[in-house]
Amino acid sequence: MPPKEWQRPLRVGIVQSVIPDMADYGRHLSDPELISDPAFRARQRRHLASVMEAVSQMLQLRETHQTQVRIDGRVVDLLVFPELAVHPLDIDALILPFVRTHKCMALFGQVYHRANFTPGAPLINSCLWMIPEWNTTAGFQVKLVEQGKAHLTDPETKFTPRPSSFRPAQWIIEYQWHSSPVWRPLKLSASICYDATDLALASDLKSRNDLYIVCALNQDVGTFDRMSEGLHYHMYQGVLVVNNGQFGGSSFYMPFGESFHRQVFHLHGQPQASIAFAEITPEKLINRPDQDKATPPVGEWKTPPANWSTLNNSFTL
């Protein structure tokens, strides 16, 4: 019989895929859905299939030197891709089997697609949460939650058809890391690239969220580095940016006092596909700023910013 009480960490896989990159979209300005070029579609699908195989191999390597102590047998809990990285036609064939096999969440930017199946539906840019669930009635299922992008960039206005703003909601995903109802879930929320510069959104999330994820296709890595360095403290939570491998610069920052702890990782080098992992102890984020330096990510909390409190941090939607 399984133990009456259990807890688990959050291992995040960061995938800097490359295809499609910004140049690929530039060559398909009249085909933002990337469906009219069979040769390119085959190339993109082959790239994603290779990436998924590489993730599986890297997880085996990770376990040889960073073994997790857990009872559920899982080796990864969340896999994150950049903005505009996965074609909707490849989700069921390549992403869903991985989610089912590893019982993990996935978050990825989708190639431009229609908001729905009705004629004339607007073209949108969104990322998709895939969340495994289990209940006694339906058994194992994967729930889909679409996080839209409200603020489009100037280059996006050059496509024909032109994408539309789409962010009907800002979703907060709850990660159940402990069996006891005394412990609230770890709360995760995501934005797509330019939306992360919306300071009103950051202000709203700072008292409601624990880990903020940005799926990006961004050439200006330096600006996003500085944004992450500012947001992680002002929001007083972890900030994870996953950028396209064409530009690199994916990063993970935590509001710790020491600079060498604050930057948990930063992926340098371009253009190259890269895979990295981050080990997160949910209790550490939930209890912030209570000190537990040794649990991952290692570091001591910096003094909280003004107008932040543990009372706000325990708010439940």
C-alpha cells in the first residue's frame, strides 16, 4: 500500500528548441500557420521528434548524478518549451505520449493557429498547458489549458493573416506536491514573451503566484535578462525564461541574497538546441522568506520587497 502521506519536488525540464526560429517565420509571412510548405513541416516535425528523444536521454543522464528521493517513480514534473515552438499537428503525436509516459505537465508555445474551428476564427499566439489528472470516475486524463498572448510585437503585425490579441484569462496552475491539505499547492503561471513586460500583470501575480514562466522567441536576450533580474525580486518568486535556441539566453532567477545563488542557471551560446533541468523544493517557495538554504534551489531569501507579505502569498484563488 502507498504511504498515507507523501510529498514530491518539482523537476522542471527547460527545452531550448530551434525550429521554427525567427528566420523561419520571416520566410513564411503569408503562411504563419506553417502548413503550406511540406518540406519545412517535415523538417520541423523531425526536429521536435529529435528534441523529445534527447529529453528522454538527458533524463537518464540526470538521474546518474542528480537522483531524486521520491516515491512516485517520476523523473520529471514539468517540461517547458519556447514561444511558437510546437505545431498543433505535432502535439498528439510527439508531446502527448511523453506526458502520458512520464505523468508530467508540459508547457509550450504553439505555432500560430486559429482560436477555434469556426469559419473566420482569428489567428492567435498562445501557449498550452498539458496537465495530467487522475480521478476514480474518469481515470487518467490530460487537461488542456490555453494561455493566450495579449500584446503582440511589431513583427507579428506583418503576417498575413494578421494575428489577433488573445488573453481571456491569466491562468494559475496548482501543483499538488503534498498529500496533506494543510499544505497549499505550488502555484505556477505563464506568459508569452512580450506579455511579460506588462508590469500590471506582474503586480497582480506577485501576491498570487510562486513560479512565473515566460515562453519566449526573443532576440534581445540582454533586455530579458535585466527584466528577469528585476521581476524575480519585485514579484518575490522564481522567474523562469525559456527562449528559442536561435538566440539562447534561457534563465532561472530566484530572489536570493547572494548573486551566485540568485542566478540558478543561464544557458549561453547560439544558435543551438539545449536542454537543462532545475530542481525546485515547493515548500521552500511556499514558505518564503523563511530560511532553508540547503534545499534546492540553494540560497537564502533576500528581504522581501515593500508591500509583499506571507499573508498575500497564502492567498488562494
